[in-house]
Amino acid sequence: MDQPVDQEVSRRYAGILLDVDGTLVDSNDAHANCWVEALAARDIVVPYAMVRGMIGMGGDLVIEGVGGPERGTRANKKLGEERSELFRDKYLPKIRPLPGARALVLRLRAEGYHYAIASAAKADELTPLLALADIADLVDIRTTSDDVAQSKPEPDIVDAALARIPVERARTVMMGDTEFDVQAARGASVDIIGVTSGGWHAGALAGAIAVYRGPAELLALWATSPLA
């Protein structure tokens, strides 16, 4: 599906990269609970709060960070696959879109923005998340952790998504909800708009050019936002 061509050359940005978990769907708590359950099944017992603070980075990093198998090992990959299966079967049906998610993407289209998904999720998890957010029909350009060697907080996903939209780096902004999104964006020399809908407070999103409570508030304050 073709996206509208940017007509407003005086606007600060012409492209936007969108995170999904915690930014467009209310899924971060579900991810944390799923990790705790999947790790416990392997006799790796970690506090919920510890895992919750890691949501937003790549799953291989989460596993290594809680004392599980090292990144790049077969055991790490296997545990990640087990968690993904558990998430799809048990936790995914409980997830809901954040208020304003579809309306925001529609507004971006109407304003002529080029946009792409830049998510740390795996491809087989991203598709149903986009459907739950009611935006699957609106987003054709999708980049996930499956497309890159290193996931967030490394900038690989941001660079990969940026390469798929016809907008220069200086005129592209990202939208995300975690400190890992901020690190990835800054590592790619891309500005970022933060949202606290994923559970991080504004202070944790230091480095963002603006912070909103979620898609709905960004829409409500559109006229004074960096996207106007």
C-alpha cells in the first residue's frame, strides 16, 4: 500500500519509525510475566521487577542478563523460542491496543509522513500485535529483531528501518517507550519522541525531544508537537 508523499518541506520531520510494544499496544507487563514463567520452567528464578526493567531489549539479551545461557548459543535461542511460544499461546490474547494507536497512524498517513515499524519483537509476534493494535492494514514496512544481528539497545533495527523509507536520517524521528529505544535511536543519530505508556517515567527517557503519556496525548497535543 503506497503511503502519501510528504508535501510539507518546511516541516521538521518527514519520516517516523514506530516501536510497537508499550508504544502502540499495552503489552509490556504481559511480556515480563511471560519471561518470568518461561525462565522458571528452566529453573531460572528471577524477580518480576528485574525482568520488567529489561522489556524493550532483545530477548537474547534478557536471557543472558538474568543469568541464562549466553547470547549466540543454541541454548539461548531455544529458551527464546520457548518463551515466544508461551507468549503467543497464553499472553497474546490478553493484550489490548493503547488508546489512539490506529488514529495516530492514520494521522501520520494524512499528514504525508513516511513511516516504518522498528520493533524488538520477533516477526511471528509482531504480526498479531499489529492486528491487535488494528493497524496491520496500515503498516507495510516492518523491521524486527529477526532482520538484524543485534537488537535494541543497539541501533541496528533503527538503521534497518531507516534504510526502507525514502527520508534522510536528519528528517526522521522515532517513537518509543523505553530507555532502550532512546539508546537505539541516539546510536543511529535519529531523534526520538518518548511515551510513558510502556511503564517508564519521563526521566528514564532522557534524551527524547518530547515525552507524552501515549498515542492519544500526542494526538491531542499535535499542534505543539515535533510532528506538527
